[in-house]
Amino acid sequence: MKKLFVIVIFCAFFTGLSAQTEPATATEKGEKATTEKAEKPLVVRDRLIFDIYHSFWMGTPSQGNFKKFNPGFNVSAMWDFMLPQNKSISFGLGVGFTYYTQYSDCIIKHDIASDLARYYILPEDFTSSDEKRFKYSRVSYMNCNIPIEIRYRHKSGFKLDIGVHVGLVAGFAHRYKGENYNGVEGEYLNYKNRDFYNKQKFSADVYLRMGWKSFGIYYSYQLNKVFETGKGPKMNPMSLGISIALF
């Protein structure tokens, strides 16, 4: 009897031990995977975005003729973190590069005597439609930034992004191609000037994207001026264009 009792106890102990080490069922695996998935933020949707736009320049000299089309672009590589409690709203974070242009009949230089960046309007005979004596005068303005945005996605495909770019100014340059405007006849100039010492080191702009699936419209407004206060034109860009999300 004692032997039978010992055998029963041994079998019960072995069975319990086997149950503890038994592989998880499909249901248990599914529940575990769901739990782990819920704990980790999802990184999906609109991860590489191109914005192509025209910039309206605020604060430029009224005497100058600033062109109607100033093309530029913005490219952003983004991570999309979905909120677990609301799949329609997510948080976007990434890195980006922004490029602006400004075409005009003006020359911008850094004046050493006054330590100011100034615009100089080209002579009238350079800009007349009958005999235009220069090909273009262009300003390029670039910055590297961190885009931060709140995203809304509807199941129909409609989407809305509201965000801010915060970054460092990567460059400001003036390019001129045309006849010499200093009175030297017959001389042709083709140069790029990067000697601007009073530009802001940082940039910040607010932006909005609205559209359907991979396409939309883009609007941005730079909050700070390009140059330091009192050191140059009080100008900043406002841009409007289209947006394309590749994947």
C-alpha cells in the first residue's frame, strides 16, 4: 500500500512538472504577441516626404522687382509613432532639409563699412524688357532641421499634419550671372557670393500638410527673420506648394 501511495505521489509530481514546462498554446502565443505589439510604438506611413513649393518673401525692399516664382523644396525622413488608444492620430519625428530661392533685379551684398547686408537695385537699362543685360540674380537659403508634427489619418485616405521645423541655417548665398553692373562695359560676371556674416544661425517655421493618401498641399511660414535684428533686411519666407509621400 505504501509503495502504491509513493508511486501515485511520484506520478502526480511528474505530471505537474510536465504541465509547467508544457509549450504555450496558439492562443497564449497570440495573446503574448498582441501584448508585445501594443507595448511597442509602430513605425509606419509617410516615412519619406517631398514638398515642392513657391516662396513669397516677406519684408523685401518695395523698390525692387522680386519675381513671381521662387521654387524650392523640402525633404523629410520621418518616423510615425501611432498612439495605442487612437489609431487615427500619430506623432511624427524625423530629420529634414529645406531649400528656398529668391529671384529679383537686385544684388545683395555685405557692406563692410556699415556691417550690414543690403540690397542694391540694378540699373534700369539692365532690367528693361527690350534689352535685358543679366540672366538672373538669385538668392539661395538652406537649413537642416528636425520636423515635429501631429498627424491625423482617416480610413478614407484623408490626412492632416500640423508641425514645426526647428533647425540650423546651412547656408545663404547670392548668385549673379550677367553683364558687369559696376560700369565696366563688355565684362560678363558669373559668381556666387557666400560672404554673409549676420544671418541667423537657427531657423523655425510652422507648417501644414493636407491631402489624400500620398498627395497633398503644403504651407509653411518661417517665424524668425533671415538676418539678425538690425543687421540686414527684415525678410522671411512663406511657402505654398504640393506634397508627395513616397512610402
